[in-house]
Amino acid sequence: MPDTAIKSETQQQQPQELETVRSEKFIKIYANAANLEMTPWDFNIIFGELKKSNDKVVIEQSVAITMSPQHAKALAGVLVGHVKQYEKMVGEINLPQPPENQTEQSKPMAVAGLKTN
């Protein structure tokens, strides 16, 4: 086997380093709400901020991210891992509980700013 064939095989097995660069269009937003929409082909996560307007609470949507189901599953795994790591360092994250007078059937789809469509 020629040396060039061995080199190309070992080069392919080594993971390639990824460099992260920010686009000129990069924006940073705060979000405390997320709506999730999905189709058989993609997931769409719409981030926004819960705000009080007069006597109503509204979600002001800021940005939508669309990704493949495979990327969404990979992201879910990474998020779970990071939440577990955070809880080991800081302690358990407690989610707000819905009011006791709500029944299971009357609970809104949005929980802590998360909503699925």
C-alpha cells in the first residue's frame, strides 16, 4: 500500500477543528419565550420576550430559527447535557408551577414561555 493511501486514511479519521466566526449580521437578543413549530421536514423555533401590555401578557417575537429534525435532535441533546452540568454546579433549576385552581385540561399550551403549535 503506498504511503499516500495511508496518509489520506489517517487524515480522514482525525476530527477537523472548527473555527467559529461571527457574521456581520450577527445579533444578540434576550428571550424568555419560545414557540416551536414543526413539519415533517424541519423545526422552527420562534424566540421572543414575554411583556405586559395594558392588562394583557403578550409575547413579542424577535427571531425565528429553522433547522432540520436531525439538527433539532442534536441541539436537544446538547441542551440537556448543559442543563445537567449547570445543575451540578449551581443546583436544581425549579420551574414555576401553574396556579392550583387550573385543571389539566384548562392549562394553556404555553408553560414558562414555551409553546408548541
